[in-house]
Amino acid sequence: MGVNLRELIEETSVVRVVSDLRELRGKVVAIDAYNALYQFLAAIRQPDGTPLMDSRGRVTSHLSGLFYRTINLVESGLKPVYVFDGKPPELKAKEIAERLAIKEEFIKKYEAAIAEGRIEEARKYAQATGRLTSDMVEDSRRLLNAMGIPYVNAPSEGEAQAAHMARKGDVWASVSQDYDSLLFNTPRLLRNLTISGKRKLPGKEVYVEIKPEIIELDTLLKQLGVSREQLIDIAIFLGTDFNPEGVKGVGPKTALKLIKTYGSFEKAIKTIPNVKIDFNYEEIKKLFLNPPVTDSYTIKWDEPNPEQIRKILVEEHDFSEDRVSGAVERLRKAYREFLKSQVRGLDAWFKK
């Protein structure tokens, strides 16, 4: 789910739209892998909502998105690093249980819509039913290895790890659709990177162009007039993955006003009559301020292994050999350009 800061962010001028990915050429970006894979599972489907599958009935939408989208990014000159979630925090248990319950409900609605021939509705419901299994995650890691794309295994939340890497300067930005990355202290959040392009509006025959957008944390805090800790307090009012329901009756504008008036969640919550909270806000805040992260990682891009890519996609999952071969050649060409750019960079350094 993530925290919904959209309304507050849209009222500022902090969002910078990237009209062409080549504007980000040479940038190293840490992509929240689970976030991206779930996007691929939701978006890459048949007209009736059925995900792509191989001959054994195994879902392959995530692999298709990971393979082709990553190649597009590398061709544009970006240097992606994927960050995979580790063990979820205990505080997230309620959110995970609610997500599973919602998926079960949407599965029932999807099946009913299919049975009654309501294809458009079926697709809408199907997009919310995607599940990422351990086998799907492992196949994703294997594919990245074969492509020569680095990945990092986070001890807990992938967004927290990506934010840590960005704060250290090992990557330029965190990539996620969720605004939680800002709460985890990423200096720069890059949204829409893995879903940019034309997208159909739900329930309408209307397509919109979705472009990547950049949000700078320091600029956002300055325009809102709050500290990072206060931004976390605002998020706790609205609801996070660790307290999904937030505080009833408090929306974005009210939360901002309360925090700016009283300074903290602890003081502000005492001013609301008859309020009941069933979560430990101190523990939630502590998790955002000091999440489990690791410095034990290596970021290194390698030459693609065409045979391994072919084995995973064509032999194991029935991808089109011609399409995969063509895409691999694009990836190899992009990798050669990557090496040339490094050489040019070294040449410039030695000439100084």
C-alpha cells in the first residue's frame, strides 16, 4: 500500500517530470524489486486479465516485464540495481494479512466477471490478484544474474535498503511507486520508471502518457515546512504499511496542520477528542528512522550471458526464441556502450 502523500506533494512544486529517459543517462538507480515485479504482474496481462503463463501454467508476466523493461532502461543509459525485500517487520503483519484478504476477494470478483462475460471488469479485478511466490522471486534473481544486472538482498524492507544506498551515495536515487522511500530518508525518489509509457485509465477507453518523475526530499520538506521526523508523523496519521488505517477522520491537510501546530504526533494526538489508536506509533517511527539495512553488497554490471538467458526464458518458460535473441542483442550492445562510457570517463580523469 505505502503511505498516501500524493495530495500534499501535488500541492507543492517539488515534482520534476522526466520527459526523456536519456536525461538520466549515467545515473545509478536502486529499484525496489518487489514493487516493480508487482507492477509487471498487474500490467502485463491478456485482455481478460489472465497473466502471461508458460506451458506448465506458471506465471511469467513478471519475467517479461523484468527482462524487456530493464533492457529499455539500460539502452537509455541508466544503470539499474534491483533491491529485494528480506524478512518483513513484525509491525507489517496486519498489512500483509489485509492484502491477502483483499486479493482473495478480488479473485472471487474476477471469476464471477469472467463467468458473466464482463471482460473489462474482469481485467480490472485481475490486476489486483497478483501474487509473488518464492519461485518467482528466485527466477527473477537468476534472470538478473544472466543479464549481468546487479541486485542486493535487503535484510528487511527493500525500500529502506535502497534509501540507505542512495543516502550513502552508492546510487543516485531510489526507484519505487510508493512514497515510503521518502520516509526512509532517500534523498531522491524516482517514480514511474518501471511503468512509464501509455496506460489505459481504469474503466475508460482513454490512454494517458505516464512519465517518470523525481521528488527531492530536502525540497519537499522545505516546501511543506516540516522536518523528516515530522513527515513520518504525518504519514502515521494517514496510515502506513505498519498502521494501515491511520487515524480515523484525519486527512493529509489536517495531518499537516496538526503537526505544524503541535510539532509531533505524540502531542497532536492528545488534542483530538475521543480518538482511539491501536498501534504503537513510537515503534513505527523508530522503524522508519532506523530500519534494518546492510552495507554488505557489491554493485557491478557484467556482460550478459545469452545462453543462460535463453535457458531461463526460452527453455524453461516458453518465451519466443526470436524475440529473446533480438532483445539479448540489444542488451549486449547497450553493455558495450556502457563499457565505452566508462573508458571515456577514465580518459577524462587521467587528463586532469
